[in-house]
Amino acid sequence: WSSDVCSSDLGEQETGVFFGCSQLTRVTVRGPVLPMAFAQCTSITEVILSQGTGAIGDGAFLGCTGLLSLTLPDHLVSIGRQAFSGCSSLLSLTLPSGVREIGSYAFQNCTSLGTIALGEGISELKLGNYAFSGCSSLTNIVLGAGLVEVGGQAFYNCSALGELILPESVETIGNYSFQGTTSLTNIIFQSETAPALGNWAFDGTSAVLTVPFDGTGYGVENGATGNWATIPAEKVQYSGGAESGYGAWAVSVGLAGKGTAAMMGGYGLDDKVANAFIYAFGNAATNAPLMTISFDVNGKPVVTTPPLVTLAMP
């Protein structure tokens, strides 16, 4: 192997002690992993980090193209910049509950990475810029309830990703976070308050954004602000309400107070029954329709208000 000290700009005290070693195939580490420690060790297929490992340094396993299996300890707190960048054979990743920070470019261009799961109990997790960019095989991500920040271009060009659920803990989504996720069909937001949104976060994706029907700040119908106001209305749909599907849609299109969820039928939101009647509270005795709702091809409601009829008094 090469014992040369790595001269890079990733930080101080890089040792690069096993940098470029072509003989290593399996690594077990006890304690912190220093920056660039195993960078370009292309024959490594398995890495096991013990419970004493709290941090993985910048570029620690950069370019380990043969890495297939990675075991991370529960007490791991941080994964440095470019720590596993270019590990193109890595197939799956489970992040432990203790992790708080994933550095910029940490898993960039892990082109075989198909699934990512966050452990239970994660809190205040921040994904750095480009953290998973270029992971072109990534199809499934399970993001835990503690994710608070999605860095700029964090999922840039993750072209196989089909659906993503962002937990209610998310507070910030960076610039171009999902740019180039061309297969993404749906991003589900669970927070009732829209997170801060960077520029062009959804550029280059046709994904529909599913948001809580009574949320604030997401779309035209519920008080969009900042970059959320630039999202076309046809890209936003609303999840179901507590009492009935039509109740949810009624609130999402600004019909609150004009009818009650309890009187809007028991149809589920996904039924998309055309010409479903919504009744006004004051007309409950006669069941006279205040308006009708149908759904367009994107599942968005189309509201039609019948003309008012004036009855002559005797």
C-alpha cells in the first residue's frame, strides 16, 4: 500500500494511512475513522465499524469502488464530506439512530445504491449538499421522523427514485434538491407547515406534491409564500381530511364554511367520483346541492356552482 500522506484540501491532519492500498479486502475499525484513511482502496468489499466509532472523517472511503457491505454502529454521529463518494458497488445503506449529520457529497455517485433506510429514533438529521447526488439506482428511501434539513441538490440526478415521503420534522429543503429526479412521481409532505423551500427545488421532475389539506404555505389554496408561490397549482394535490375525502377537498379549494365534512358523503379521496354532490349546511333539509365537484386527469378538483334560483314570495 501507499503510506504517503494525502495532500488534499479536505481538512487538517489527513493521514491517508492506507490510501490506495490494493491488498485490503475487509476492514474492521475501532474508534474514529480519520480523513482519507482508506481512500482509493479499490479492493475493499466489506467495512465494519465498531460501537466506538463516533465519526467518519472526510473522504475516509472515497473511491472504494469494490465496497459491497457497510455496517455502521449505533453511536455514529457524523459522516464527513465525500466519506463514501464514488463507492459504486455499494448496494444498500442503513443509517443508525445516532447519526446527526451526513456531509456534502458523502454518498455522491454511489451508482449501485438501491435503498436507504434511517434508523428509528433519529433526530435533527441534516443532509449536506449533494449528499446522495448521482445515485442513479436509488429507488427506495425511508426517511425517519427526525430529518430536519435536505441540503441543496441532495438527491440531484437520482433518476430512478419513484416516490418520497418527507416527515413532518423537515424544516428546510435546499436549492435544486430534487433536480433531475426524472422518475419521481410523488413527494408526500407530512408537515402541516410548509418547510422553507430553496430555488428550483423540484426542477426537472414531474412529481406531484401531496400536502396536508389543512396545511399552510404550500399552494395557492392555502397561503403559499416564497418559492412555494412559484409551484404550479397542477403540481400540488391534497391529502384526505379527518372526516371524509370530500371534506378534505372542500377545505383545500377554499370551501370551508360552505358545507360540512360530515354532510359531504362517505366517498374516499381516491374514488374521484365525477359529479359528486356537496351539500350546504343550510340546505340539509332539502339536500339541495350548493355545488358539484368533479376531478380532472391529475386528480385536482373542479368546482361548479349552480346558478342561484330566486323564488317569488306570494
